Amino acid sequence: MKKDIIIPKVENVYLVAIQEWNDDFQENSWYAYLVNGNDKPLEMAMVVSRAYGLINGEERKTATFRHAFATVEPQSGVRVELLENNVLQLNNEFAVSYFLGGQLYDKKFTFTTNSINERAQTDLPVVNKRGVLGN
């Protein structure tokens, strides 16, 4: 039965980290964005995030967060969540599910330990900003 399930490949959808000014903390902070590079909207997009790993030899993990977006417009991005500085030293995982053209898509994006930093920034697709692409 599993062999009969067709899972389409995710294309032109990205999970990125962008550094922006945070008025609450009065400093630049990293934010996760879901970016749609398709010509059609993503519908019923769901992002489930968590962070896990070792800090000073001790196993750490965050709570699981769930975010839902009715639509993500074509050639645009939506802010998902703030990435606090203390979780950047962990693996940050984002499971993204959405409908596009009536088909369900699903992909996990991961930022490995300390991969979100200013030196790792690159030009991002669609949003015309610099940031870090999730793998």
C-alpha cells in the first residue's frame, strides 16, 4: 500500500531565516519565514517547529510550535516565528505541509546547530533579502 502513495517533490517553497530589527529586544533578531516561489498560492499551510540538541553536554529540546496559514500568496513570504538566540545553538527543524493545486506537499527543513549566523547569509529567492536557507 505504501508503494501506491505518491509524494510529490517540493519545489519553489523555502524555509528561511532572516535577521530583522526587533523593537521589543532593541536588537536584530532572527525570524523564520515560509517563502512561496510558485505562481499559485499555497493553501492551508501548516508549519510545525521544534529545536533539539546538546548544550554543554546536556540534551535540550524546545516545545513544539504549530503555525497555520490559510494562504501564502505567490512570490511572497510570511513570517512564521522568532528564533530566540538561545535556540540558534540547537538544531531547528520545521515540518511544512500545504496544498498546491489540490495536491498535498510535505517537507522538513532543518537548520543545523549554529548554522543561522551572519556569515552564513546569502541572497534569498523571492523575498529579495539576505538570510539563511533551511536544508
